[in-house]
Amino acid sequence: MFRSIKQWCIGALSTVFVVGAFDGLAQAPDGGALFKAKCSTCHAPHKDGTGPKLFHVRDKWTAGGAKEGSIYQWVANWSAAAAADPYAKQVSNSKPTAMNTFPDLAGKQKEIDAIFDWVDSQPDPNDPANAGAGGASADGSVSATGEVEEDSLSWVWILMGVVFVVIIMAVGGVRRQLRNATKENDGQSVNEELSFSQEFKAWAWKYKRYVGLGGLVITLSLIVSLFLSLYSIGVLEDYQPSQPIEFPHDIHAGKNQIDCKYCHNSVDNGKTAGIPSVNVCMNCHKQIAGNTPEQQEKIAKIYAAAGYDPATMSYSGKTKEIIWNKVHVLPDHVYFNHQQHVVAGQVDCKQCHGDMTKMNETAKVQPVAELNKVEGNVPLTKATLTMGWCIECHAEKEISSGSLDSKGSNYYNEIHNRLLKDRKLYNKFLADKKITVKELGGWECAKCHY
């Protein structure tokens, strides 16, 4: 098989270059990757979720009388499309949650078409014709429920792996032929019947010490890699669900300097920060109806939820629930109390949520790299909302830069008085001129876990 080694090597290398050139020059938009990055949080090809199913959505818009190109504008900025197209306006009222905006897709019809083409290529799991296939596409990217799953290795990497295996085997064949030729020249006997596997076994046995050591290293590396990959399970940095009403924090908390606690009024005395009721919104928006059509449209949803008629300035009593999507979700076995952190610990909201006075986008789980850029934050290294992130903060965050009784709090004065009974321990705490959460028991398991 490997006697024409020159042709094998030339063919293999040519394949690699052709694949590389095709991948580098063609660069056709990957609809599946774009769908997972932009759409899969709320949409599925054949199943309604937070947003409607997207199978043949272009045909649906055309049949509904949408203006040409309206759907592409909708993907980039739904509110602009709703203002320009009656059909888009009708679609915007079909779901209680508002769609996210994707300004990076504005004017990029090719990328949007790639998403829709990929969606339209997915088989319907409810179709009897697809019963045996489990509703999966050719690359296994869709589950039986029509939800998107992680892709396996792309065909390019698989092809390159096969090519490299062929090259390695071809080089091994050359080496074998050269060795046999050398033996023949030296007058030694040559056994042409030995297979590659038999030769490998003989070689491995000859160098068993090195093969065993190499096998141990590879095995340990695989085990370590496996355990390290487990740390990524459940890590949701950058998670950003859509919301029924887009709330610009930079306008409310930044430009208008509304205190966070005005809306999240239970943060000082409760476990959760709380979601403001529509009545809290109406305290201001009863007088503020918005200056632009986009603002007026959003505020109109608040009026609808409150049952308020701005024309007559009266309440009808017919309210409508606003269904907000939760952003920060902790496991059931984890206890977190906002009051304990905000009041006792005096942790600023920006330590965990980022500088909301500068955020126009819908709230999301801020990556730790972004949180570290906020002035005044304790710099951390572990992923946001992970256990490592919490205990690292407890180790770094100081409760007091000095004696605890200087805090002027009865809670800390009591701890201070108790610590005075063990002067050696207290002096140990003050050795670095500060007292951290960890030193006061912040690393005890029962502090955070039931």
C-alpha cells in the first residue's frame, strides 16, 4: 500500500493545502455557529420557546405581507423594523418578551441568510419520516426536541487528522523499507511477513520502560484534562436572556442617577434584591411618556401592565403581568443573602453586577475580566458565579482595615468583643492590618451550603 510513498506524500500534502486554502478563502458564514451564538438562547428550529420557532420563517414573513428586507432589519434591530413595517409590528406583539438587538448583524444579509438556511435544513423531529433519525442533522447538531446541541469536531479537522495519520503510516512504511534494504545489504535475513502491529509490539517490548512511562504521562494528562473540563460545566459568564422590556440602566442609574435601591428595594433587608413592581415604574413614568417612538413603545408596555390610560390619566384595573427572565441563577444548595453582603459586608453592587451606570444593554452575567475593569472592584480570577469566585472574594475582600469596633456596628462590635478574649488570634488577624471575610469564618462550608 505504501510502496509509492512519493505519490502518497504529495497527495496528502496537496489535500492539506487545498483544504486550508478553501477554508481560508471561501469563509462562507457558518449558519449553525451563528445560530448557537445569537439565537439558540430563545429560539429552536421546530419548537416554540421564549421566542417562536424559526423553521421557514422567511416564507412566513413573505406570506404575511412583510416589506422586502424587513426580516433582516428585524434581526438586527427589531424595534426599528416594527416602526417601519406593520407586519413586524404585529410580530413584536406576539410574545411577551422583547427580542435582543444584534447591531453587529446590521446590513449583513449573507450572515442572516446563513442562519435561516441552516435552520431550514434541520429535520423536524415530529415528522414520522425522521422518526429513526432522532431529529438529528447530518452533523448531529440538533436533538430530538429540536434544541441545538454542541457540534462535534468539524469535518475539516477530521479530514486533517486522517491525512496526518496517513502521513505517519506512510513515513513508517518508508522507514521499514529502508531498514529492510539495509539488512539485505548487510547480509541479514528480512521477514517481509511481519505486520505493522507485530513490529510495533516488538518495538514496544524492546523499549517497554520508555513506552510505559510515556503511557503513564498520557493517561495522567487525559485524566487531568477531563477534571479540568468539569470546571466549565454550569459556568454561564456572558449569559444574557431577552427581556419583555429593554431597560437602559445607563439612562436610569447613570444619566438620571436613580439609586439602585429605589427599584431593588429589598436588597437592604432581604435575601434577594427584588424586581421592581410596575407601580415603582409608574412613579416616574406616569409623567414621563418618552421622547422618541422607541421610548414611547417601551413605556406603553408599562402602561399596559399597570392598566393605565395616559390619555385620560386613569387606571382601568385591567393589569397585565410583565414576565421578566431571571439572569443570575444559583443552584438550590447554595445560599446567598443580599442583605448580608450589602449591609454587613458593605459590598457595592458593581462588584458582582458591573458598573450598571454605563450599561445600555439588557442585564447579563458579567465575565470576571469585565468586572475587574471596574474601578474599586476587588480583582478576582475565577469565573463569575462559580464557587471559586465566591471563596476568592471572601479571601480578598476586607471587612475592616483595622479593629472591628471601628466599624461602628453592633454586629461587628460583638465579634470584636469575642475576639478580644483570644488576644493571640486577634493579633494574628490584624497582622496584615485588615480583617477579611475568610478570617471571620467566610470559608466555612455551612456559611453558603445547606
